[in-house]
Amino acid sequence: MTERDEQQRLDSWAVLGIRTDIPHPARVYDYMLGGKDNFAADREMAEVGLRLMPEMRDSSRANRDFLVRAVRFLRDAGIRQYLDIGTGLPTSPNTHEVAQEGHPDARVVYVDNDPVVFLRAEALMAGSDKTAVVRADLRDVDEVLAEAASLLDFTKPVGLMFVAALHCVVDSDDPAGIAARYLAALAPGSYLVLSHSTDEFAPERTHAASRAAAERGAIWIPRGKDAIARMFNGRELVEPGLVLVSHWRPEGGVPDANADRAWTYGGVARA
Ligand SMILES: C[S@@+](CC[C@H](N)C(=O)[O-])C[C@H]1O[C@@H](n2cnc3c(N)ncnc32)[C@H](O)[C@@H]1O
């Protein structure tokens, strides 16, 4: 892309009131996954992060693969409604594509606070009465639940998903408490899918990357396994429990060669 093309692109987002000068987790993550929906500030943030922690790319890819395997698990367990919070930019296969394989009636509500995610996801879902996109802050629990209820029936089981989302919430906003409020709205038979970056394997480098994000106005707070486990609020984890995402029911039963470089814990619990 030429400089002029890039400027035109920035101008068109600016007209919509979208800040492209501050990195946003959705777009930094998109860059890590090789996507094109990112801006110079996102790429700079990603490159700084990758210099400090080359493992971030492994984590991003492995996390996305975990999402797909977890949704397949829920689909095969009979879940037909999903609330995917902290959706990210559309990356195939998306939650609805996996959930609707063989079950075209499965419903998915995506929630994200990034306007670019919202616009891209809305364009992708246009015309579908089985998927909806809500632009909201996940901390506004009542608002998100009210909007989601226009498509989801909360008297029936729901797959609640916080995949690589709660590490964008600071301690003072109580991520485990936020998860608890969503869990309280779910019917028996529901599931919780949750993954979260960890600082356990290289604390100094991880904290340096987290500080670099904060200096640029972005939030990324990797946590220890115990803190992440508390976000399940005591719900019963299915096998193999809370593990590094590549170790969660890998394809063919064998984690890939980079499994231990993907520093993100993930698990699925009966909600
Ligand atoms: C690292 S991405 C994960 C995307 C996707 N869940 C996945 O795992 O592939 C984190 C997502 O959470 C969203 N997010 C961060 N803070 C949020 C908030 N307070 N409310 C809603 N969404 C938020 C970001 O915009 C981003 O799309």
C-alpha cells in the first residue's frame, strides 16, 4: 500500500470518528494473525511487543485455534446459542461458522468495543437473522445482556465466551466479578469458554510488553494461572482443565511443536 493509499484509508476512518492513532487490542491481534485491518499505531505496538516477546505470535495463533476447538466442543455438546464477548476482527473460521456447521439455526451474538471490529463484523453478518453484533463495553454487563437478549433466549443454554478478552480489563474493574455477573444470567446446561494471556513464563519480558502497551494507551494485562482460574468462579472445568491453550484437546490428541511457546491459558467449564 502506498503512503497516499494509507492516508486515504486513515482519512476515511477519521470521518467516522474512529481513532487510528492509538493501538487497539483487536487490531494489534489482527496484525499478529497476519490480517490487514490494522493501522500504523497498531503495527508499531505489535512490533514492539514482538521484539520483547516473539512468543506473542505463537500465542495469538494458538489462541485462535483454541477458540475453534472450544466452539466445536460446545457445538457437539448441543449448544445452539453463543455470546462471544471480545470478538476481535473477523478471522475465518469465526465462531458462527463453526457453531453453524451442521446446525444452521445456531445463533451467535458478538460483542466488542472496537468500532472497526463492529463495522467489519456487521458487514460480514449483514442479512443474517442468526447472528448479531453489539458494539458495547463488556464491563457494561446489563447493557450487553439486554442487547444480546434480542437474539438469544437466556432461559436456554448459552455458550459464554471470553476468549483473550479479560486480559484487556484492569484489576480495579474486577474481571472475575464481571464474568460472575454474566454467569449469573445463564440457564443450566450453559458453558463458559475463557482464555487469557499469562505472565508466568517470562515475567520481566511480559511486564515490559504490558507497560509498552499502557504507554501507548492500550490495556494488556497477562496474569498468573490462579488469577485466571478465579475468573471461572468455581464452575466445573471439563477435561483437561485450565491449561496452555495448545494443550486443550489438540487435534489428533497431540499438541503442535510450538505448544509451550503459546503463553495463554484456556479452559471450558460447565456454567
Ligand atoms: C485479543 S482480541 C481477541 C479476539 C477473539 N476473541 C479471539 O480470541 O480470537 C481481544 C478483543 O477484546 C476486545 N475488547 C477489549 N476490551 C474490551 C471491552 N472493554 N469491551 C468489549 N470488547 C473489548 C478487543 O476489541 C478485541 O477485539
